[in-house]
Amino acid sequence: MKLLVTGGAGYVGSVCAARLVEAGHEVVVLDNLSTGHADAVPEGARLVSAAIDDVIEDVLAEGYDGVLHFAAKSLVGESQQDPAKYWQGNVVTSLRLLEAMRRHRTPRLVFSSTAATYGEPEVVPIPETAPTRPTNTYGATKLAIDHAITGYAGAHGIAAVSLRYFNVAGAYGRFGERHTTETHLIPLVLQVALGTRADVKIFGDDWPTDDGTCVRDYIHVVDLADAHALALANAVAGEHRIYNLGNGFGFSVRQVVDACRAVTGHPIPAEVAPRRDGDPATLVASSDKARAELGWTPKRVDLDGIVRDAWEFTQSRREA
Ligand code: UDP
């Protein structure tokens, strides 16, 4: 297939682009490089370094079999402080993409959605039928795009799939997490092991969980990429299907820090700090629907293995 990967110079997008190239697809990456990196675009993929808003009409006019839409603003804290950036950058831009897909009859769409569309869960593990009540602007914009996709798929025959990621982690060789503003737990903890950060703050140890720290579902980025390929292959014209993607196991912040200590051999000083605004205590996905309908099975569910891949990537960046 000829595929357009928006945001393919970012973390998840670059891993997916690399896997799609390896699977034999023709891949074009569209990325404005605002947070992505040109050298994260895999060999064999063509990079169009431009904003979706400026070029999407011309790009899709070339004729594509599908779009994988990763490009987005994705910092929860920033989305609270500057909502316009998120409504404009995520929603308005995605509407432009959908319009261009409609006009040029692009048949397939896989959208990078998020567990943040659910907000504070009533039931854990979270099924796709859970109420969607995002607690921040980031989640609200992703949910709004999901709604727009439902309408476009039904009205214009697009075969669409939204994948709601839980906590993406790990790396795929030279493709990994390289955020200028890093807020995610595993890369921050590994920065301590690397020596570029003094310690890690644990945001609260009085949560209603086994060890008092927040529990999250860490999914390996390669398992996530595999789900995208399956979503693309199984998408049905005129339908918008939504799948949660997690490995189904919850790990606490303390368990993550311990895994990082075990993998790196570094003591990693950790200090308890106040709770972070807007954090739910526990977020774990039910991925039963993705397993049943896409035939997806996460293969890299071991936390030490996830951390090991991230650590190898982190060390390779230091050497680079
Ligand atoms: N967390 C933490 N210290 C940090 C960063 C994150 O204790 O420096 C916690 C955070 O409160 C959450 C978990 O680690 O419970 C995962 O946070 P992350 O930002 O990686 O992902 P999120 O779950 O917010 O998408």
C-alpha cells in the first residue's frame, strides 16, 4: 500500500513508519519537525517536511491507499495552559486532513487516539464502552477528532480505526522517545541512570493502590506498531472502529523505578512529591476487543524487557 504517515518523525510514528517500510509498504512521512526529528524517519521512507494545514491537499492528490495520523500536540499540562494550541493544532488540523481525504477519496485512516479520552475510569480494566469524560484539553481534542472521524467514515465510506493508547514505552532499535520537553515516567527515570537528572519525583504515594503509587498500563511501542498494521488491514469501509491498546497489566510508579534500577544497575534516587494535577490512580486497558477483532496479541509485556529496550535506546543516544 502507499501510505501517508503524519507525525512519522515522532516517537510512535517513527516506529510505525519503520515497521511499515519493513513490511513492504511505500511510506511517505509528513511531519513539520516541530517536535519530531528528521533523522528519526526510517530509511526507505520519503520525508515531506511541512505542516499538514499547508500541504495536505497537494499531498493526498498524489493518491494514497491510507493515512496513519500521528501528528499532534500531546502534552497534557501544556494543553491546560494553552488550549487554543490544542484545538487548533489537533482538531482543526485533523478536520483539514479529513476534508482532503474525502476530496481525494483516500480510503483508509488509522488515528492515534488516547486513553485520555476516558478520563477518570469507573471500571478497570477500561473497555471501549466506558464513558468518555476527558479531564484535560488534550484528551478532549482527541475525543473530538474521534467524533469527527465517525461522521466522515459513515458519510464518505472511509475505513477508519482509532487506537486508544495507554502508556507507550520501550524503543525499536534507533527509534525511541526523544522529547525535548520530557514528562513521561520511564524516560525521566532513565535520565537519572544516564546521569543527566539528579533524581526522580514520585507524584504521590497515598493513592488507593497496592503500594500507594499510581498504576499504569505500559505497552511496548513495537506491539503498538503491530496493532496499527493490523488495524490498516482490517479496517472496513464506512465504519469507524475504536480499540484500546495496552498490555493489560498495571505497573505502579514504584515498580517502574525498581525495574529501571534492575535494568540499569543504577540506584536511581526517588523522592515522593505531591500528586500531579489530573492524574487518575489507576489506568489499565482492556484490550479484549483488539485481540478478538484484530487478532492482536502484545508480545513484549514484560516490564523489564520494555525498560531494557528503552535503556538501550537512551544509551545509544548518549553515544550518538
Ligand atoms: N510520574 C511520576 N513522576 C514523574 C513522571 C510521572 O511519578 O516524574 C507518574 C505519573 O503521576 C503517572 C505515571 O508516572 O502516575 C505515568 O506518567 P506519565 O507522564 O509517564 O504518563 P501518563 O500516565 O500521564 O500518560
